[in-house]
Amino acid sequence: GGGKTCIMAEVDRLRPSYARVTIVQHQARSVVRKYRKKRRYLQLWRLKEMIPSLAQQGAVDEVDILEETTRYILSLEQKLLEKVREHGLPEKLVKMKDKHVVCDD
């Protein structure tokens, strides 16, 4: 125990100051990692709940959530395009289009 700590302290002392990581910094990074992981999990859960084909399922893999989300967005886009082809632009979008200059590149 004690000898190893002394050697590690000596090694740490020899490192340039910018490379030293204090215990507090290490703990702070650990807290940030846990926060990000939890936040990421919550955002994936929210996304899963928005997708009809996934909402009723239990545990779903992250990749499955992302793939199914992509499929869902593409299907919504297709439905929107079909509606626009059949009925033209909704009145709200026509007004928005008139207000903004639209560039088609």
C-alpha cells in the first residue's frame, strides 16, 4: 500500500502540470459521464416513446431505436409528399412560403 502510493505521487510530480489529474477532477469527470449516460438514456427513451412501432415494446436496443426512428421519419416524409401532391400546400405553408425567399439548389 504505502510504497505504491509514494511511487505514484513521485510519478505524478514528474508529469507536467497540465497532464496531472487531481482526485477532484477525476470525480467530476465521473459525475459528468454518469450524467451524460443518464441523459442519453432518457433521450433514447423519449425517442422510443414517439415511434408507434416501438412505443409498446419493452427493452429495445439503441441501434433498433435509431433505425426505427429513421424509418418512421422517412414514412412521415412520404405521407407528407403524397398529401402535397394530392391537395397542394396547406394554407399555412403557402403563407410561410410567401414570407420567405425559397432557394432550391
